[in-house]
Amino acid sequence: MANREPVVGVERLLLFGDAVFAIAITLLSLDITVPSGLTGRQLNHSLRDLIPSLGAYALSFGVIGVQWLAHHSVLRNAERLDTWLIRIDFVFLATIAALPFPARLLSEYGSTAAATAIYAGSIVLASACTTALALRLRQKPALRKAHVPPDRIRRPVLRSSLIMAVFGTSIPITLASPSLAKYWWLLCIPALRLMDRAARKPDGPDAASAPAQAAGTETSNPPS
């Protein structure tokens, strides 16, 4: 019996994902409030109390932004979907939609190992789903666009794996020090920058042949 074709296409799935990301980011900001009717001194105290919430919001906004870019960078290479891609993507989007909950835990109970570990685990799960999406496309050429080589999917896999490694290794660190685990997350910033810088370096046969192609073009088109 022939396999059933998915009822949605790549563009529809990306649009649905964009809506989920937008809602998740909106929910993050709902916790940033101060009571009404405060005096000046009370307002200053309330604003100081908001610092953990602002930190959790900034961190989660950056994480969701990175995950959104990764989601598009993977699925833009897909020509069509299969059941496994849709299932993995639904788990991924469910994790993103639920991210405001661990973000709130982090802002209110950030000094505890449980809240820190739950937040890190959520990021690990989301990154694992991104990696699974990319690996599925890499293993199933029929799902990829005709012009997409397997190496193009390698970069999203490496980026997601790096995030998984940093946040995953922070979970046991929370048992010793939740604060140290949060500083550990900052390793993602220089590591991703180094990875992007290495990816921009011209290497491989295509880069080596570029000067020769340019020289050949100039030779075949001499100045008049």
C-alpha cells in the first residue's frame, strides 16, 4: 500500500512554526509587570525585583531567536515532508511553545538546581529536534530540494549539537552551583561565533577553483 502524502507542505509548516514562535515570545513578556499605585520608593524596589525576570526574558528571547533561525535554515532545504519530519517538527514546536514555563521558573527560582536544570533540559530537547530534522533530510535525499547537497545540512547539525552539548553538560553542574551553570551557557556565544567564522573561510575544491575560473573568464574576454 502506498504511503499517504502529508496534508501540509513545507511553506505551511514554516508559517505555522512562525506563529508558534511569535506566541512564545509574546508569552515571555507577560511576566514583566509592576503593580499599579506604587510610590516612588516602592517602584524602585519593584523594578529591582524585575531584574531576574528581565534576565530570563533576554536569555529566552535570544534562545528562541536562535531556534527560529535554525528551524528555517533546516526546512528551507526541504522539497516535501514525510510523516517523520512532521512528527519531529511538532515535538520541536511544542517545546518552543512551552518554553515560557521554564523561563518563568528560571526568573522566580533561578537559584535552585531544579529550575536551572529544567530550563537547560528544554533547550537540549529543542536542539535535539532541530538536529533530528536535519539528519532526516540528510538521510532521505528524496525529501531535499534537487540543488541541495548533503553538506549544506551539516552546519545546522553542528550548531544544534553544540547548543545541546553546552546546555546538556550544564545540567550536572547545577547540582554544584546553579549560578555556575548559567555562566556555562555563555560558552555558546564564542563557540557559535568561531563556528560561523570557520564556515566563512574559503576552503574546499570550489574555493580553490574560483581563482582559476576567474582567470579563465578574463582570458576568454580580452580587453578591446
